[in-house]
Amino acid sequence: METEFDRVLKIARDTIRQSEENIQRCKELCDLLQAHAAYELFGVQPECTDQELKLAYHRKVAYWHPDKFHAADIPTEMKEYATRELARINEAYSTLKTRRSNSGLL
């Protein structure tokens, strides 16, 4: 015979399981959005080749590399912005490399 405690415990376990599934779905969606944003940053499609992705990455790095800005007489704020942008570019490329290698694309 199932007691009231057993019914409440079953409901709690089901709720926890559903919450864990929802958290996993949210993580997967976040990963997809992060990858989509990275492809947009580089101006390439997810179907691009590894060479196309690498070329787009190198173009962005060359454009935003802080050394380029340090050599010129540019305000400190712009140099700091370039440094942050380069970090964002590197993070995006790392995200895509990891995602593509895990899926067998790299």
C-alpha cells in the first residue's frame, strides 16, 4: 500500500528528473546559440570548410590584433576595445573548433 509520503516522494523525484532534463536542454540550446553567434562573427556558414573557417578567423585576428593599434597613435580606449575583441574572436574560434572536432567535422 502506497502511503502519502511515497506519493509525495515520487512527485518530487519526477519533478527533479524533469528539471534536470530541462537544464540539459537549456545547455544544448545555449551551445547552439553560441556556435551560431561564432559563425556570424566570422561571416561563414556552418557548412563551411575548415579552411574557410580558418581563413575567416585569421582575417578577424589580423584586423583586430592589438599590436596593430599600439603601433598607431590611437586612443587607449580603442586599444582596450581591440584587445577585448581579439579575446572574443579567439573564444569564438575555440568554441567552433571544439564543436566541429566533437562532431567529426574537423
